[in-house]
Amino acid sequence: MVNKRAGTLEQMTETQSFSSQIRSIDDLRGPVGRLEALLNTGREDAPFAALVCHPHPAGGGTMHNKVVYHAMKAFSAFGLPVLRFNFRSVGLSEGEFDHGFGEQDDARAALDWLEANLHKPILFAGFSFGSNVGMRACCGDARVKGLIGLGLPVHAEGRDYSYGFLPNCTAPKLFISGDHDEYGPRELVERVVAKAPEPKRMVWVEGADHFFQGTADSPGAKLAVMQQEIRSWLGSEFGLN
């Protein structure tokens, strides 16, 4: 469920106010084998580490997706180390696609890697399929202190997404969707978000579709708006600056 128009975006160097590098991670393993992963390094004294999950593999979703990349950049702007990985069967990750079930275990393996290697509390963000799967894995995990759902899907290309787990998700939550999201209509998403306990924030990006691209009436990508909303929430909720 990834927009082919969005393409991919990756940079091999980062220009920040601190020294940041992209490292290939070779020792992240899930239940069915190696998971291809990248770590954007941050400051040694960073108060959190971050995990970002990608959209549906059937639509070409990978850790290089534009929305995933911009979410990573929002975390990285505060000097946080950010881990992205490919779910099983995607890119160089081993295993076969498991329709969102085994992928939850992949996300848990990524949490375990972050805990073992960086020893920091964790913030999570996921886009589309990655938001549903990742939040399922992260909700209720004491290591995860905040969660971001980008483009929360409800019904997409014959796939229905349920959110019965949300009432047990007590950590601070941010939901960002385009007000023209074809896979998450406003009425349905607001019904889902209503089930989530406080603290939570719901942001609708005007003139944006599911992929935070513009509409006919509001052309131009809205990724920068999405990114700024993430930064604003991280600042207000976690005191990052």
C-alpha cells in the first residue's frame, strides 16, 4: 500500500548540527532470519532511540519509503538514533510475508536490538501497514514511551485493519493523516482514535492524500507539514529541542 508516485529517498550523508552517519546493521535477526536494517546514528547523550516501520510490501513498501524517510529525519533532527528495517521478505530480509502477523515479531526483534545495543527508552513511528503492525507490537511494551501512527489505514486494496488493541495503549500517541486519505477516511479514523486512551493527538494535514502528497485542489507534497507536526509533538510531549 505504497504510492508508486512517492518513490524512494535515501541519502548516504546527513548534514546536522551533530555528527550523524548511516550504518548498515548486520546482526538484527527476527524469528525467521536476518532483517535488513539501517541505523541513523545520533548523539551519544540522546534521551531516546527511535524505531520506524515501513508500509505494505505488496505495494513496494520498504524502509526507504519517502514517508518513512521523513519520519526518520524528524527524529534525527533532535539527535536521536533511528533504526529502520525491512520486514521479512522485503529487500535482503529473510523469510516470507506473513500478512502482518509475523511482521509484529519482526518489530519486536527490532525493539530488542535497540534495547540491547543502545540502552535507551524508545519512540516509535510507523506508516500505513507499518503503523498498524508496529503499534500492535509496541503498545503495552514498557520500553516504548511514545507512538506515532502515520496514515493509519482502515481499508486498503481489499485489506481491513482492526484496532482492538488501542484501548490498552496508554503511552502518549500522535496520529497524523491526510484529510483526503483514501485508505483512512476521516470519519473512520476518528472512530478508531476515539478508542485510544489519553494522552493522544490527532492531526489532519489539509490537502494531503494517504501518502502525504497533494490533491488536485492543493498540489504539492505535504511531507514537510507531516514532519513538522512530528517535531512539534516531540517537543511538547517529550521536551526535545
